Amino acid sequence: MTVETEGPDPARLLDAIADVVMAIDASVRVVYMNAAAELRGWRREDWIGCSALDMIHPDDLGLAMSSMETMAGKPVGSPIEVRVIHPTEGWHLFELLGSNHLLDDQLGVIVLSCRDLSERRRWEVAGGEVARFQAIVHHSSAVTMLVDVDGRIQSISAAITRLVGHDPERLAGTRFSSLAAPGHEPVLEEALRHRAGRMLTTVEVPVRSADAGAPRPFRFEVVDLCDDSIVAGYVVTGYDVTELHSARDALHELATHDALTGLPNRIALNQRIGDALVRGSAHDRVGLLFVDLDRFKPVNDLFGHDAGDELLVAVAARLTSMVRSTDMVARIGGDEFVVLTTGIASRQSIEELARRVELELSEAFTLRAGVATISASVGVALAETSSTVSSLLAEADQAMYHVKSGRRDGTAPKARRWTERRDLASSLVGAVERGEMVAYLQPVVRTTDLQLQGFESLVRWHHPNGCILPPVDFLDVAFEAGLGTGIDVAMADQACDLLAGLGDLAGQAWVSVNMSASDLADSGLVAMINGTLTRHGLQPDRLIVEVTEQATLERSGIREQTSPHVTLRELAHLGVQIALDDFGTGYSSLTHLRMLKVHTLKIDCSFVGGIVADSTDRSLVAAIVSLARGLGLHTVAEGVELPEQLRVLRELGCDSVQGFHICEPLAPAQLRDWVEAYRSGRIGVAGANGAAQSAVAPV
Ligand code: C2E
Ligand code: CA
Ligand code: CA
């Protein structure tokens, strides 16, 4: 039976339905859409003929497909909820219900009724949980807000009032970016434009406060839910990060500053040098001063660590007061400071600054524990276009090292250019064989009665041009060129030869030779020394090997074969005595003294120089002497130039002295005459005790 349909046109009825109605064919292509679809923005011409699956959210495709399959044998499927593309608003949640008419000759399609659930969901959320949800949001310390797709605040929680005083009601409808302090609005606009799609975008901006007080730093986390049919906007959470910032600043301060002096540390310095190098130019060059305190360690040991700390703080203050506010003074190690200065026009100007720093730091420091005098070695480096942070620092460090090593006898080794070093090295080749290297002997005498005890061998280069050069002029290059050990072995040979040549006149006098780090690293050294002694018929106890503490630590020999400690132990085993040179200028470590089986401490001339006028120097020498006594070691003071110095050293109980006041280093030809004259009393020493002036007694 057929029912006559007298009512409206069925096609128009279909268009009048509020729900979307679609028809798809067996291959899921859209063949029909009703007017409700057009009303929601889907244009029929865009979709007819296309796959309906393209309308479904990728994550929901599986659900849609399996529902299609189960529908195959059934006239009506079960409703499913899937996200369907919305032409302008992203994804909307739809309920789809299909009825299968594929086998119907006239229809041959699946008809889908599609209901937009988004509106209902929005209502459900608001209706059901809204009170609880609002209470949570209201009491949260974080600011929570909903920002619409156009960037306007729809609603904002009360935390905004507590933090910056704004009224949430008034903020509704204003732009999210207007929360930012003036000038920072674009950051917030950008955070929205970023369209991270459900991902988190985090930005930090200062937020203006309602009472026109200082802006407060905020971190905003923006979740882009514009494509979410329920939220359809951005969920933004804001935190006041003032405290976080101050904690972070404190941490940064801690990581980049030295706790004791408050100066920037190495990390901050490196950063700043890097920045300065980028900006520097030919007329505005970057310069570094590497400042190393020469006698910090002994002051620290003698007066205690509090005094050491006090001294470092005072040094920091002096350095800071000497430079411009745009310069940087950093502390990069125990007693190492670096001054970074910019706008340097010439090497001369930075050298001048270096000399001023040295002068300034040589002025006495008044500490609670007493007056301390120290000195500083300052090395400079001036940036070239190829300079890097580390090359510049290394250059300044190297320059400082040269200044420091040169200090020992009052003259710094000249900073030589490469060509100069090369020429020097080539004229050093064969110098020993040509007899140009000559051992000069400087007498060492007993402090109490000035009796001759021994000699120190000091090398002099009789240059073919007629000059007699001191070690500071060539020894560093000789070692660089691998010629140093050859020179030292030759000096030991000459020194032993000279001593043996004195015969009975020498009595039991010994000779000491200087050895450097490379020498000690040479595994053949002990055998060579042994050979030398045998050749000249000398007992091993007539020879002393002088090494600096530094040399015993370095392992930088060109032909590094053995450790300095092994060589020293073997020498001691042979019966040769070990003297620690320049004592007080290095680590002056007690454990070291024990380990090295040292026999003698040589007190550096820099202490002796100030022993009369400076109470610190005197205390230091007194401390070294009593330390040596306690350990059963012999003490020799170097660089005695004045009778007063001799008197003080005698008072302090120093065992032996050497220096220009007694005698300058003697050329081989002068040696015998001098010893004869001295022993016979024809040469006197001012400030000596009457008896000692004609010291003839055997030593
Ligand atoms: P050093 O071992 O500390 O030697 C003492 C230096 O003080 C010598 O300088 C000596 O000439 C100088 N001197 C002696 N009496 C006085 C004085 O009253 N006042 C002053 N101001 N100085 C005085 P020199 O000969 O120029 O040697 C410098 C350094 O070179 C030595 O310091 C030593 O470390 C090194 N040296 C010298 N000869 C040799 C050597 O044959 N081999 C090695 N490896 N190093 C050597
Ligand atoms: Ca020496
Ligand atoms: Ca010395």
C-alpha cells in the first residue's frame, strides 16, 4: 500500500531540518548535503564528490571507519561521536547516525544525520561543574583566563586582583596584550599568534599594576584551544615570577661572582671578554692585565687565612678604584686577578696601566694582623683581530709569567718577537761546544763568621759579539729550543772542574748548580752527573743541585721521560744534596719538602731586599728560618747587598748568605785569586765580626 503524500515537498523538508543531513556513496564520497550544512559554512560545491573522511578529525578516523564496517549489514548504525572539521572554527564535536540505503536501487547511499554537540557540551560543563570549578579557579594563586580567538580576555580569575590590583570585571573584553607594561604588548600578541595548537607557549613579560606601581614580572603559559569546540580560545595561566627572578638573580650572582671579594669570576670574565672582542676595533682595542700577587701565599700562611682574605679584599678594592667603571676587574684564582679594559689605542697605554697597577699594589696594606707588603706581577695582552677569549687570556698569563720569572733577579725577560727568538735559538746552537757558555761562581759564606762554604754556579753567555749575557737574556729560549739541558750539564761539568781545580784551597767547599724542570725530566741526567763527579774526583756531597719548587712540579720537558721526583730521589741516593731555590715564592709546601728529601732552603732575594725596612719581610724570613730549623734544613739567604741585611739575617739565625755584599759571581779566571785573597783576609766584608774578617779556618 502506498500512502499519498499531500504535504510539503520532501526535498524542502530535508533542507528545513536543523541537523546536517548528508548522503555518501559506497566509496564514502559525499553526494548530498542539506541546507543546514550550508548554514554552518560548509559549501556544497567544496564537498560534493569529496571523501567524507576528509571532514573527520584524524584521531577519530578509526572510529568512523569501524562504524562504517559494522553498518554494512544493518539498516541503521549506532550513533558515534567524532570531531568534524568546521569551516571557520576548527573542530566541532558531532554525533553521527547513519542509515544504510546502499542496496536501495533508487537511493544507493548511506544517509548520515549529523548533530553538532558543541553547544550542548559547553552548556553541560557550565551547568554541572561550574560552581566547583569557579571556586578552584578563584582561589588559585595563579591567574587563569580565557582569551578568545581575537585575543580579548573573556574571563579572568581573581588572582589578578591580589597580584597586581586589577578588577577582573573591567578586564573582561580588553585585549590580553594590554596586561603587559607599555612596550611589551607585542610579546603577548605574538604568543597568541604563535598558534601552537594545544601545545604550551611560554612567555615572560612585565605586567602593569593597577596602582601605577612598578610592573611585576609574569610568566604566561598559553594553551591554544581555538580548535576545541568547547573552549574555542586560549587558556592562559599567569604566574608572578618576582621571587623566582630574585632567586635566579641570586644564583646567577653566585655562579658568576667570587664570594670573598664580590668581583666577577672567570665565567663572567670570559663572557665579558667575548662580548668586548665582538665590539672592539683597531682604535678601540681590548686589553687584558693578568695580575698575580707575588707573595700572597707566605702572608696567608704566616698571618692566617683571615688575614689572607682581608688582603685579597683590599687588593680587589685597590684594583677596582684604579680602573674605569666600564672596565672589569675579575678574580679568577686564589691570588690571580684580571683587569679587562677597552678603548686601548696603543700597547704603550696598557703597559703604563700595568706599571701603575704594580706600583699601587706594592704600597703596604694595613691589615688587622699587621702591616703586609706584597708585590704583583702584571702581564698584558692586547687583542688582535684573530684573538679569541682563550688566546687573549693565555697571552696575558704568559706575559705575567715572564714578568714574574724575570723578577727573580730584577730584570724581566724581554718579550721577544718570534723572529728574534728564532735568531737567538740558532745562535745558541753549538754555543756550548764553542765554549761560549761559562760557569761563574758566586761564593756562599756562613752568616756567623763569614767563612767560605761553597759556590753557586751561574751561567754567562760569552756572545761572539763581545757581550756577556746573563741567563735572563737567553735561557728561556735555550730551553724552548731543547738546548737547555745541554747547557746545564756543561755548567755542572765546568763547576766541578773549577772546584776540583782549587785543590786544597777549596777545603770542603761545595758547588751548587741550577737545574730546571726539563733537566729533571731527562732520564739520563743522573748518569751524566755521576760521570761528571767521577771525572773530577769529587765526592757526591761536594755537589748541590738547586731546583725551584715549580720545577719539581712541572712535567713539561721537551723529552719528557721521567718524573722530577724520581730524578731527585736518584740524585739524593747518589749522595748529591738538593736545595730548594727561591723558597717562599712558590707553594712553600711542607709535605713537598719532606717528599723531596731537600737539604737546603734558599730564601729568595725578594724577601732579603725588604728585610731591613719591612716588618712583613722580616717576619717571613724569620718564619722560613724557624721552619727550616724544625725540619733540620740548612738556610741560605740570596741577594745580600747591604751590611744591615747581613746583620738582620744573623739575628734571625739564617745559616748562610750570598750576594753582591760578599762577592759578585766570579769569572773562572778570577776565582783562585779571590779565594786566596778572601781566605788570607785581604778582602773583607763590611759588617762582619772582627774575627770573621780574616776567616782562614777550613770550612
Ligand atoms: P737564582 O738561582 O736565584 O740565582 C741568583 C741570581 O741572583 C743570579 O742571577 C745572581 O747573579 C743574582 N745575584 C747574586 N747576588 C745578588 C745580589 O746581591 N743582588 C741581586 N739583586 N742579585 C744577586 P743570574 O746569574 O742572572 O741568574 C738568574 C737565574 O737564572 C738564576 O736565579 C737561576 O734561576 C737561573 N740560572 C742561572 N744559571 C743557571 C744555569 O746554569 N742553569 C739553569 N737552569 N738556570 C740558571
Ligand atoms: Ca739558584
Ligand atoms: Ca734563587
